[in-house]
Amino acid sequence: MNIDSLPTPTTYSRILLRRWPGSEARLLQGTGLSNEQIRRQASITAKQQLDIFSNAMQIAENPAWALELADSLDISSHGPLGFAALSAPTLGEGIDVLAKFARIRAPFMNYRVDQMDDRTALVAELAIGGLGPVASPLIELVLHIFQSYVEVVLGHRVSEARVMFASPPPLHEAQCLSYFHAPCTFNAAINAFTIPSDLCLLPSVMHDEKSYRSALITCREMLDALLQPRDISTRLRHLLASHFDQIGAGAKTITLPRQDAAAKALCVSKRTMIRALAEQGTSFRELVAEQQREAACKLLRDARFSVSEIGSLLGYGDPANFGRAFTRMTGTSPGQYRRSPPPAKD
């Protein structure tokens, strides 16, 4: 990962500059940035952002400065990522959004969702080494943001949560515990914010389908800008996901995407795309089927659509063809899936 070229929004840097007026020169030392550039530019590099965080550690009198920063953030601080997560249909789908797209806000970390018995864990891992003392504040910042999101959706403090840190207790442990509203465990195997899995099924009162789909498209475009050009499979997944999202945005039916059109959208030849996908262990047909399956599962969870309507929306002329295809893809019929959805994947 080349952090010298990865774009990172300037939002968090602007907030830090406002927090310490008169310390701009110290905060931006070694970054090559001016106060005016931070105010004017939409993004800086990941390295510049990390350098600013490192400088903040030297300036801050409070060792819990990262938690103070996290506590001052609201939905607008996280841009399209925040809007996509809050407008998702359920808490669980919003958590998935954070895991998939949080890199557009903090590209020096990786995120995933794990199932731990009856709990769902939103995991954060450092994507690069050598961060030294700034690593722990970054983890604190991210896990607090996860907590804030869950509590906004639920509308109350989430005492059922559990917070896990892979690092030892910090010197400011008491302050750290006061910022989190649930028990914290240190020296854990992972850094994670976990909640009971049944909470993931709760609907979000802020759900808006059009806003959700629009924000997802923006998030995918921003994540694509972070991906290596040779990562054809991930870029194609995003392209196909946006294609099937047309259903949620109100399209009556969609046609299955064509291979040559997809290659053109990715700015590669059809032959290059086929070869790159094969090197990554997949194919155009497999990725289309994957996105088609995900779209079908989401629509089957929506009581507004009958099974035959879903088949039509996905481009199946005959409902029986959709039923056979869905059973082949998932091992269960559309009706059975709707009556008893399978458990969440790991």
C-alpha cells in the first residue's frame, strides 16, 4: 500500500485545526501543507493525514485526544459513508456498509464483519505497519465512530455492546472506559466493536431507499479510486452492484449486463478483463451470478414484491426460471428463503 498517493478526506484535519487554534504550524509540520490548503482541498494523502495525527499527539495535553475527536464528529463528518450507513434498511446492512467502505475515510485500515457465536463484530485492523504510538489512538477513534453509528440507529446507549482492543490498557484507561458505553476488553485477539446479532435485524428509522442507493454508488466510486487498476474483480463487483442497485432506485426491470459493455466501463479490453478475472480466480459470469443472488436475497426480504415480481425485476421472463435459478444458487427456493432466511454469513 502506497500511502503517499492514497487520498484521504481533509475533514478530520480541519476539525483538529479548529480544536487547536494557533497551533496550525505545529500540527502541519512535515506535511508540506498549509492551513489554506486544508481549508480549500477536499483531500490530502493518507501519509499527510497520519503525520497530522502524529503531530496532534505531541500537541494534545489530553492523552484521550482521539476519543475527544471522535466524540465531536457527526454524520456530516463522514460524508457519503455516513449517509449510506444511516439510510440503510437495517442496522446490520449499515454495519456491512461501514465494513465495505470505511477505507474511503481511513484507507490505512482494513475493516470486516465477523460472526462470533451470537454476536456480530465490526473489526478494524491496521493495513500498514510502523505507525508506532499513533496506532492506538487510530483504533480508539474508529471503534468510537462504530459505537456512535450503532447508537444513532438504536436511539440509545448500547450497553449490550462489547469493545475489544488488541493492545494493552493505555495509561488513560479510565478516560477510555468513560468514552465507551459498554465493557472494554484489552489484550484481545482483535480490535472490534461487537453487538448481539439479533440487533442487526432492527430496521433503521432513517432508512430512505433512494438516498441509500445514491450514497452507495458514490461510496463505490470513491473506493474504486483507492483500488489498484489491476484489481479488476473488485472494480467489476462495484460496477455490477451499481447495475443491480437500479432496482432499488425504482427501475421496473433490468437487463443483465453485457461483458463487452462492462469491459468498456472499466477502460480495458474484453480480452484483458477475461484474463485478469481468471488470474483472480473468477469470471464475468460468476460475478454476475453473485450480484444477481445478492439482489434476489435483498428483494425477497422486501414484502412489497411477490416472488414472480422479483423474477421479472431481475430479468427472468418466466417466474419458474427464476425459481430454478435461485434454488440452484442458494440451495433453497425463493418461498422457503422468504419464510426462513438463512443465517448471516461469516
